[in-house]
Amino acid sequence: MTPIEIITIVIAAVVGLAALVALIFVIKGGSKKEKPPKAAKPLPVQMPAAPDAQQQIPSKDEAKPFSSELPGMLAAHAKEFEGLYESINVSCSQKDSFDPDAYHEWCDRAEMSSDRSFAAAFAGSFAKSDDPAFCQAASARLLACIEAAGITRVGSAGTKLVAADQEKDMYTCVNSTSYIGKTCTVIKPAWVLAGKPVEQGVLMADNT
């Protein structure tokens, strides 16, 4: 084999090797497909909780029942609220012109009680508030608590009665010291517990 033939064979081998390497590179490069960018994960949709699982936020106007032991405790302290029974009753009747002062007076009087367990029980059922709507609802519940304690209102303003001896402790008369046996007009009803007055009513004798 001549030198020229050897050189020709070597050149052919080099060229063939280069072509093979190029072919392999092209094949490998072509097999690598660009991967599409990953789609962003959607944010989880928070479904609303079931009605019974949702936190219930009571309205300020929602009636909170008074504790079961409070009426009995109130009956034991009934005389401490003398002068406030008719005022809370009148306050509750004024739907369109409600004034929370009568309710606040009850709260203040209960707070001053020397019986701290009673004071705490009252405050737990009848909280003070600056919201008139809250006080109006609480006043109605307080009136129901008074009734549950056995404290009742006797008569109504404007009615007539002939004052008997039993009325001496139940009423006071504004225009006569000797009103027994006379026809009188009820100016302010009395409030009684077990037949005994816890708040005196007021009479006016018709014939002085």
C-alpha cells in the first residue's frame, strides 16, 4: 500500500469519525424537547362553613335569659329596690320615647347591695350598656324577672278605690291624713310581695 493510499484512508477515517460525532450530536440535541412551563397551581377555594359550624355572634339586642336563681334572690332583696318598680314599668311602656335611666338605676342599686353574690348574679344577667336598644330589651326582661320573683303591681293609675285599713301600709295619700273610708284616685300603683308592699303606691282623696 502506497503512502498516498494510507493518507487517503486516514483522511477518510477522520472525516467519517467527524461525521459520526456530528450525527450523534444532532440526534441527542433533537431528542431534548423543551418542557412547557409548569402551570401555576390554582389557589384553594375556601368554601363557607356549614351554618352550624359558623361562629354565631349574638346581636346586642338579642335577649339573654336571666339566671334561674335570680328571681328568688330578687325576692329576698325586694325592699332594696323600693322606688324603682313603677319607674321600670313606665319605662317599658314608652316604646317610642324609651329612656334607659330607669334600667341604669336598677343596675346601680343592685351593684351597691351588700350581698355580693346577689350583686354578681344580677350583673351577670343584666349588664349596663350605653345602647338604648339593648337597655330597652333588658328592661323588658327585668320586668319579667320581677314578675317571676312574685312581685306584682296592684291597680293602675287613674282607678278609683275606697281606702280600707289594709291600704294604710300599701298607699300613702298626698292630700289627706284621714283618707280611710274615702273614695280615692290611684296616682301611682303599689307593688307587693306575698301581700306585703315592697313599694308604696300613692292616692289622692277625692273629697277632702
